[in-house]
Amino acid sequence: MTPEYVVMGLGLILVLWYFIFATYNRRRGIRIFRWLQRDFGKLGDSKNIQSGWIGSSGSGAQIVVQPAHPPFQRLELLYLLQSRELAPLWLIDVLRGKRDLIICRAVLRDRPGGEVEVMPPNNRALNKMRQETAAPWTFADGPHGLTIVHRGNSAEQVKWMKPFLEKYGVELRRLSWGPNEPHLLIVLRLGEFLNTDAAAFFRDLRQAAGGR
């Protein structure tokens, strides 16, 4: 086989790969949006909800609710899909452990008086937190091998977050709660989310934010 045929064959494979996975990403993006859309009403009145694609349906979408139902004042949901249609970029993402993500950013109606951070134990930020002596963090083991660190008026908030961590902790990349906006940041791998109930996820998110 001549080099020309090898190049042509690889080119054909990459073109087929692009069309197959571009179609897959578009369908997945639309499916995720519809999964969320069914229960947007749990977040706020429909007139207060804005949504749109991030680039295209194959890249992700953004949903913003303002004002949102308590305890939120403003809630932003984003989901970001891997670049599966570009084989080299997809391979790099896989090697780096990147996956499809859903990101929640919230401004709460009551400004938190403490700080909570939850992340996998190999996160480098934990080393820096251990060195802080002026306002030291309290470290604790969380569900699914996660590390929970908190300081200030945060013990009650850790209690409210525990059920969320038990349920979604296996997919959690980061959870941050504190006085600076956004008051709440949650980053999760999408994983098997589409097999769950979006209404239940929104309810659990509200409790994790300190809702009663």
C-alpha cells in the first residue's frame, strides 16, 4: 500500500468520524436540554428563564433563571460536551480525564457566612488550604472518597450538603459554597444523569444550597 493510499484512508476515517460523532453530540445535547427543560418550572417562573445553545447543540447550552425560587436569587446551569467530532481533541480529553460536564452557579438570597469546599482528594488546591494558618480550614472525609473542607459559620451547611454528596458525589468534580459570588458552584460529570429525574436533581440542588 502506497503512502498516498494510507493518507487517503486516514482522511476518510477522520471525515467519517467527524460526521458520526457530530451527529451523536447534537442528539445528546438536545436530549440533555429536553431532560432539563421538562422541569424548568422547579427553578423559577417560565418568564424568568432564558436559555440558549453555547455555539451549537453539539457543544452545550446555558440556562439562566433570575429571579429564581428560594434559596436562589440567580441560578445558572451550563452543560458542556466533549469535542467528540474531532478525534485528536477527543483523545486528548480522554487522556486528561475530561468528560461531559454540568455546571451550576448560583447567587443566593442570603449571603453565606462561612465557606465549604468539596473535591476529590487528589486536587492540588487542598495542599494550599492545608498551609493556610490565619484562617485554618477543617478537613473531613466525605462520601465517595471526597474531601470536605470548611471554615467559619459552615457546620450547618455541611450537614445540608451531605445527602447531595451521597447521591451525586461519585460524579462530583468540585463544590464550592461561600460569601463571594457565585455563592454556590457545583461541577459534575454528566455520567448517568439522564437516567435520573431532573425534578429530583433540582430539589436536591436546592437542599444542597441551604434550602429547607
